[in-house]
Amino acid sequence: MLLLIFPGAPPLPNEPTTQIAALAASVQRFHERFGQGDPASLDELLDRIPIQDEEVRELEQALNGEGPERTASEAVDVLFVAIGTILRLDPELAAAAIAEVIVKNDAKTWDTHHINAAGKVVRKP
């Protein structure tokens, strides 16, 4: 199945990983359109925290009774803002942090980690 991400856009496979890459490109275009394409100052990064908090609250509301479609939309809004924060960091630092998180999480196995009572994958004691 193919999905159009906006009118006139080329169709993309309807796979979350492909769509997440398209979302990151969309965030970049959004930032460029509003003059936010450069690395942010500390104050600008701190100003993003309430924006992220608002999106997380809206996701919680959706989970508590607004249905799966609204939940999906709000989850993507959370990701949009989080990607935006990453894109406002120094590009080299952001790339290094992304690589570090990927390597770290790819190395986690059932031999080294378990899922705790809160549902988080954590190192075994």
C-alpha cells in the first residue's frame, strides 16, 4: 500500500520507518520555513520543553478515551517536536547521540536486560 504524505508528494510505502524518515524531513522543512534551521541556543532549547510537555499531555488525553486514530496523531505530534529538538542541536553532536542510542539499544538482549514493572527495558540486576 502506498501513502501520500501531502498533496503532490510522491507516494511512500506505508511503513512506519519510512514514514518517520519522511516526518524528519518535514520537520526540517518546517524549521527552515520559520527561520529555525540553525542550532538553537540553550534558552531556545529550554523553550521547547513546555511544547514537548503539551504534546505529551495531549497524547495522554488521547490514550484516555479519544480513540486509536487520535492517539496515533498525538503520538506523531510528540515525535515531531522531539525530532525538532534534535534538529536544533549541533548537527555533529546530534548525529553522534543518535548513533550512540542506536548502538546502545541494539546491544540490549534478554540476556542483559528485562522489562520492569513500569514496562521499561532495563539492565538486569
